[in-house]
Amino acid sequence: MMKQLKVCLLIALFMGGMNGSAAEVCRISEPVTVDGKLDEPCWSKNAWEGGFAKFENVVKDREVTAKTEFALLADERAVYLGVKCYEPDMEAVRAMPPASLWSGNTVEFFFAPSGSAFDFYHFAVGYAESSGVYSDFASEGGNIHPDPYKPEWQVARGEFD
């Protein structure tokens, strides 16, 4: 019988607040190339999760205007998160002036390695490489240093049809 790996994934940007969600993780035997393409066959075999909403504090217009999906894969060494943001007007996004990570087109995600929503990793990746990336281990009480897990992480951005 195949064991299933589950990761507690908190995605505040998409799930409407820090409610959290347990997401299925597809076990793979070969590592994934972090190149922004998501073109390995294992990505197409995995279930992509969706149905997101804006933050709970957004009173009006909580419906998202473009679909976003994510999938999780894991091998013996790493967990891979793929995110697809379906933007209906990429030309407008490309034409935007450079922005900071927090004011541009950014995907934020939260992992809770202990399974508790109290302690979590906060990651943020901007659409443009110039906007940068962010990572920190935190709790409801603030950032935690030293980091007990010290994960290595990589990011790659890509576009698809």
C-alpha cells in the first residue's frame, strides 16, 4: 500500500485568511528541475488545487478575477510547489513599471512544517525577477531566530499558454 504524504499548507493570499488547508502531496522518485516550466510528467499526474479567494479583510469584491492553482510534489530530499497564475492580460503585467515585492504582482505562500498554524514559513515571489523574493520562519508572535529547520529554497519563474 502506497503511503500518502500530506503537508499542512497555509496560503493566506488565496485561501481567504490564515485558515489553512491540508493539500495532497504526490510522491515522486526523480527530482524536479526548478526552471519555471512545470513540464515534467509528474506535474500533469498530480491534482492541482484551486478555488481561492482574496484576504478576509477585503470587504468588497472577494471573488478573484483570475484563476490560480497549485500542486505539491515531494521526493526523498525536497517538497516542490508549483503555482499557476492565469493572468488574462499578460501584456499589461509586462508593461508595469518595476515594483517592490510587496506592491507588485506577488504570490505569497505559507508552509507549516509542524502541522500547526502557529509556526510557519512565509515565502513571497514577485512576477518580475527585479521585485525579488522573501523567506522567513515566523509564528503568530513574530519571526523565529534561529530557524529550527533552515530549508534551502529555489525559485524560478516562467510563462505558459
